[in-house]
Amino acid sequence: MKRGTIITIGRQCGSGGREIGQKLAQKLGIPFYDRELLRLAAQQSGLAPENFELYDEVPTSSLLYSLSLGNHGVMLGQYDMPIHQKVFLAQFEAIQALADKGESCVIIGRCADYALREREQVVKVFLKADPQARVRRLVEQYSDLTEKKAADQMVKTDKRRAAYYNFYSDSRWGSAEGYDLVVDSLRTGIDKTVELIAAYADLRFPE
Amino acid sequence: MKRGTIITIGRQCGSGGREIGQKLAQKLGIPFYDRELLRLAAQQSGLAPENFELYDEVPTSSLLYSLSLGNHGVMLGQYDMPIHQKVFLAQFEAIQALADKGESCVIIGRCADYALREREQVVKVFLKADPQARVRRLVEQYSDLTEKKAADQMVKTDKRRAAYYNFYSDSRWGSAEGYDLVVDSLRTGIDKTVELIAAYADLRFPE
């Protein structure tokens, strides 16, 4: 794969996105950013790191946002911006700064595909799987989760990720439209999905 | 790829599905069925081949269907069945007969993924691309098409395919959910999409 290729991975909860991204980055010998992006964004923005933990992939309530706009009666500047949006913007800028470095990397979630929409050398992947298979995986991973709890948490996490993505980007989270490649990661298997994405990135941007 | 693997390819109009399927079948040295399936279904069913040309991937009007059910007042048997449905059923059976032979092949469209939903050794692919890129491809391919005509025809063909698929199958045409792999075939390129699908089929069902 050509130097400077960024692989963005959107993922349904329980589809193995983090593990696949980590193994892919390891296989390709390039950095991996999932929650790692938060520390980077905090450092670069000067905002307190706690905000990034609290508001990571949390959608702005568009109603509250409109109300706050209404109250101010003017376009919001950086200083009046709700904290959710400052966090989003800091992550957005951290993603673009990563791309500016011209090094390859893997980025999980956080609208990275949208942040990099005007760049050529990006591979946009979305991972999905059958809901029952994802619940099984979550229960296996987290011993304190019952099947019911896992299913609830999965639905909520996906709703939150979708709302966040749909609010900030111009396409719909998880719809096939915006991505280069959508894979059923659990039917395919974690390691084979890693191989597939690596092969695809090589095909798209050969050395 | 293991013998007996069937690759089904759903496709948006203009995404290059036929060319990709043909090249893939050629690369793997296995048979290819697109409209070729119609002749096979006609032979096996005894229905006149014209019906297959007329009703290929044409949805049954569900309103007309309900009315005809209402008139009969009973479940439809093979003989009372509207011709659309006889054609669908004959294709459905031809697809299953292909799978029963235990040979690998590539099948384009015609709800093949649904017809084979209870079989293990199937790779379910969907090809999609940006609408503007698909219009450009259609205009390049068919010299008598203006851009406007191509766009109209594309939208109509996709609506027809979606209605057909959604009527007969239990999932939604083109939504990422039902497929193993969704690829943006025009951003990826025809030949690279062929390579990718071949690599994926090898990963899923190694020899």
C-alpha cells in the first residue's frame, strides 16, 4: 500500500471494529487511532481531556443547538460554541492534521471519512454484521453483560453513532452509499476481514 | 476457491455488474449467468421463452396480486398464478438447480442471494457507485443515450430491481444488511473489483 493512505473504519457496535482496526494497523505497520484520537485532539486543542471522554461521538441535540442559536441571535463563534461541537471540531482538526503529515494510518469512527472527504488517498470501510452475531460477540467479550443488556447497549450505541454521524456529515451512517467497501465482519471472520481490507487498500493504492 | 462456491452479484444500474461478473467468471474459470439464466429457466419450466424476456426482474404489482387473490378467494395454485410469478418461480428453481449441481458459478441479480439463503457456500456481493459516475458509464457504453435519458433509465431500472427484490425476498435491495460485501465498483475500478471479489471468495471458501 502506498505511503500516505488513510483507512477509515465506521462500524456497528459489536462488529469487531476496534480489533480489526488494530490488527490491520499492526499488519501494515502503521499507527492506529480509536480512542487514541481523543488524547491527540485534547493536546492540540487545549481543551480538557475529560470533555473528550464525555462527548466522544455524542450527538449535539439539534433542538438545544437551535435554541442556543436563537438566544444568541448571531452565528456562533468558537467561544460561544456548545462543548459538544468544540469536541467534534477538535477531533475533526486532529484527523486533518494526521492526514497532513502524509503518513498512512487507520482511524476508527468519529466521522473520519467525512473529515477527509476532499482527499483522494482514503479507503472508506464500514463494518456490519447480523445483530444476533454482534450480541453474541459482546457477551463473549464482556463477562458482566447479559444477552439482554448487550442487545440494549448495542442498539443505543448504534443510535448514538448514527445520530452523531448524520448530524455532522452529509451522508447517512451505515448506508452503503458513502463507503468504498462494506463488509459483514462476523460472517467473514475478524482475521479474514483484516486480510480483505489490506488487500483492498493495496489494490486501490498500490506502492 | 473451493468447488461449489456460488457468487451472487446484486447491482445498481450502471455499476458494471455484468462486465464484472463476466470477468470474474472468466478469471475463476466458472460459468456465468445473467440473462443466460432465463434460457435455462425457460427450458426447465416449459414456459415460453418470451415470458422470461418480458417479465425478467419485473415486480408483480402487489395491488393486482391481492385483487386476483380476492377474486379467486383461495390460495393460488401453480395454474392460477400470474405469469410474473411463474417466471419468478422458474428462475428461483433454476438457481436452486444450479446450486444442487455442486459446481461454482457467478449469478447476476434475480434474487439469487435470497434463493440460496439456506445454503452455506454462497458469497453475496452488491455493487454500487455514485449516480453521476454510473450515468457517465451508461453514456459511454450506449452511444444512443443522452445524459438525461441515461439518468432516467437508471432511476427506473433501479426502482424496478428494488421493487422486484423487496417483493420476493425478505430483505431490502441494496441496503448493506443482507450482503457479505458491498463495493463501490466505479471508484474501485472494474478490474480491481474483479480481483477483490475473487480474493474475498478465496478467503471465505479456501480450496
